Amino acid sequence: MDKLDFSISVLGKAPIESPIKLSKVTGDYIANYVGDDERIIYNIGITEGSSAPCFEHDELIEVAGPREEIFFEPSQVHAAVVTCGGLCPGLNDVIRAIVMCIWYRYGVRKISGVRYGYRGLIESFSLPILKLTPELVSDIHSDGGTILGSSRGCGNQVEPIVDTLERLGINMLFTIGGDGTQRGALGIAEEIKKRGLKIAVVGVPKTIDNDLSFVQVSFGFQTAVSKAVDAVAAAHTEAVGALNGIGLVKVMGRQSGFIAAGTALAINDVNFVLVPEVPFELDGDNGLLTHLDKRLEQRGHAVILVAEGAGQKLVERSDEVDASGNIKLLDIGVYLKQRIGQYFRDKNVEINLKYIDPSYIIRAAPANPNDSVYCERLGSNAVHAAMAGKTELLIGLLHNRFVHIPMRMAVSRRNCIEPDGDLWRDVIDATGQPVLMTN
């Protein structure tokens, strides 16, 4: 996008006094309300000697939190929560946070859980709505997955979805999901606006790949890295315990290699990291196989960590797509295992290769404590935004502040590793791999 526009849509004036009693002054040991005039800047970098930039109102990002005046009368609220896409650590934590906040802080008593993603809002699927209460959700954060179930797709069926929202009297929809989910939520919000309805649509960014734009980190990412570290540790143990041992681990990351990069930095036992953002070749003097051969000659073992979307140009392309419209990736991990094995067989060199794919173990894990804290705060801030009548937004963390990000901005482009940035530089330093493995 040429111009950054962080303006937030609202359903109308917020005329109702919030039931949350906070303060408007500092120094009284009581948390303050957040005003719509509280903003942060997106790009905090500046070159010494340059003049400080001036920002227009729409270029500043609105801070999240409870407002003094709200749009909805709590007794008239019917809130709904939906989880979409693949599983991710922390889904139950976010559901719990939303229910607890809207029930105890605002006094809302009608909260519906939508079953199996957007399908649950399409009448033809005949999926029952789950009544959400504090008693039902009190312990769910200890479990992985989502008590609501999840599925991909159907987010483009906006007319039947909004028909269901109208029929059920839902005036607040919380969408927990990634890029595809929030694109669907944006379409739903636009259909709501077209019909002149007063329904708030607020998203919570769930993408284990950490690839939503303008969001510092999505929930589940820290847990994914911690679980991936366990897989790499096992691969390293197998590699050092065998003659010419090679540990090969594949992690999630369709178009963004943040999990692979974070894992490599967290454990420092990885020798080669392969991500979608950085091209690599297998053959030739500067290809991966040659560098792997040299590594085995020097150290006798090696660990390779590959993101699922890396090296797709090396394999046959597939035209198949999943329910979310994503091209189905061919398994780069299996392909690398085969090519590495063939390379050393041709050289008559014995190797011991162990391939580990922990993807679904990671996805199904409960959130770790850091992610649980994050999910709690995301869920609460989503409730505050919706009760204030704000819509078409995501709750995100930016510069360590919880903020409102317009859905249209979050889905406008994908967050990726910058190959010439400091994160990838640190990965290169940690692994010792060549800066570029192309001929």
C-alpha cells in the first residue's frame, strides 16, 4: 500500500457509560481509560540528522483498551466467537479470555460459540451453536486445540453468513484466525455495512507462521518455537550419536520462515536453515549438498532445519489448493531426505539421516505461559474494542503496545523475513551457513 491508513471504522457514537470503573487521572493507583486520541507511530526508526517526520491522523495507530463510553448496551449484546483455519496453540486461551472479560467486566450473558469455523454460520451445514459461559471455559486453556472446532474455507460465503448473524440476533463477532480468516471477516463486515446493520467484527490474529502484517507477533508463535526447539534437540542428539549423522527437521512456514529462524536462534545447534524468503540450490559448488558434504568432513554431523514453503521451485509444482485457497505445497522435507540420501550413495559415503516432522504435534500443543499471557490480553482488548462499537479491526501488538489494526491493512501484504535484515543476519551468524547457497 502506498499510503498507510490506520483509521478505524466505528458503528456510531458511543453514548453509554462503561460498566468498567477506571480512572481519568494518573497517580491514583487506578488504571486509566484509553482515549481514541491515544496513538503510536508505526515506523519508529529515524536516521540521525534527519528532520522528524510529521504524521497525519490516519497514519497513527490507535491504542487498544477499555473506553469510558461504549456503543453497546451490555444487556442487549449477543456475542459470537469463531475459530478458523488450522489449529494453533492458544486458541482456547483466547476463547476463554473473551468470555471471561465480556461476562464479568461488561455483564454480557449471551455468548455463542460457532462450531467448525465459518461453516457454523452457514445454515445449510446445520451445525449447532455452543452456549459459552465462564463455567464451560474456565479450564480450557490447559488443553490444545479449540473447544469450538475449526475448519478452513467458507469465509467467502458472506451473504449466508450475515443472514445467520441477523437471524440469531448476533451483534458482535470475534474472528480468531489468520490471513484467510480475516479476509473473510473483512468481507463479512462489508456485507454488514451494505445492509446497514450494527454488528461489530473484531479479529484476533492467529497465524502460527507469524506472517500477518503490522502485527509484532501472533499468538501461538512462541509456543511453536519452543516445541520446534525440542524437535531440533532430538535431531541433534541423533546426528552426533551416529557416523556422519544428519538431522533433518521440517517446521511450519508456508511463505514466511519465522519459526525456522526463531528456532535456530533459540537452540544454536542448527547448521543450515532453509526458508521461503531466501533461494537455495542443491547442486553445484555453492549448493547445499556440497556445503553439507564439507560439514560432515569437518565435524562428522549436521542439522538442517527447513520451513515447509522453502525450496518449492526445486520440486514439481502443484495446482491443487486447500479449502482456504492456498496452493498445496509438496513436502520439501521428504524431497530433501531423498536427494541427500541419493547424493551420498552416489559418492559411496555412508550417512545416518533422521527426518523429523513435528508440525501437527506443535499445532495441537497447549500454549506455553508466555503465549497464555498474550492470549489473555488479546482477548480482553478484543472485547473492549467491540463494546466501544469499533469494527473491521484486529487486535495486535506493536512496539509492545496493544493496538487496533484495520483488517484491510493486516491482509494487504504478508509479513516475511527480510533477507537483508538483522534477523536473517543473526541466523547466518548463529548457524555459520553461507550467506547464499546459489551458484
